Amino acid sequence: MSKKIKTILFVVGIILLGILVFLLFFRKANQPSGTATNQPDQYTSTNVSPSQPTSNFSIPDKTAPTMTIKTKQGDIQTNNLYKNPIENLSKNGVVFGKSNDFIISFFPQDQGFLITLLNPDLATARTNAENTFLQDLNIPKDQACNLKVELNVPSFVNEGAVGKNYGLSFCPNGKALPKQ
């Protein structure tokens, strides 16, 4: 190869490399970034499975006594979780149950519930959370089993229990908590 061809190939390679770096940087800069916090994310989970199709959910008026949640088994009437939420979350989610033992949230995008246990005594926390869940929704256990519910444990509570959806203990898909 002549020196002229080697120089041309070298310049073309540098230009292609520059374009590649530019595209990677530009693409990364345009991707939405999550909000960074120093505290554990108690309201979201990476373990949610699409067990039910996403459907339209109308946020009920704060004065309405009930709201309707759609499931594969049919509609379920619950107390209106938007009437007196403890905390409003992004995308119209709400925290409606909270104590030192747990946080319970509802997310309208998939009409799903997230129960996060906060007490290292997982059995007590789960029992208290499930009782609050049933009471706040004002539904029986059999209806609760038709809802999309994820019950999880963050790493700061129990490293050995992280990464699983334990579900509701009284439902067929409920899983036993790890032994303490």
C-alpha cells in the first residue's frame, strides 16, 4: 500500500470514530434520566411482571366514596384511594398505607399495588401490611387475590429477602418469607 492510501484510510478511520463517539454521546444526553436520591427507592420495583394488561384507569374524584379496579377476573370496587392519600406520587400514583412496618402504594398505569416491608421482623410487617391493605381497600381476601399486588423487601431491611415478589400470604401465589 502506498503512503497516500494509508493516510486516507487513517483519516477516514478517525472521522468514523469521531462520528461514533458523537452519536453515542448525543444519544446518551437525550435519554431521560431518573431522579437521583440518597435514600432507597421505596415506591418502585424492577420485579413487576405484566400479569395483567395495561388498561385505562380514570382517577376518581376526591369526593367519590369508591373506585373501580379492572382485573382479568372482572371489576373490583374498592374504597377511593385518592380521597385522602398519605402522599401523591408521580404519574398519579398514591401512597395510602404507611407505618414503621410498611408502605403501600397504588399505581394507576397498571392498576397495581406495591407493598414494601420496612421492619426487619418481616412476618409481623407482612401481617400488619396485609391487614391494612384489606381494611383500606375494604375488600375480602378472595378479591385481593385477583389484584396485581407486589410485596417486596428492600435491601436495607433484609439483604437475604431482596429481589422477590412475595405476594399476599393468603393468596395461591403468595410465597413464604425467608426464615429469620
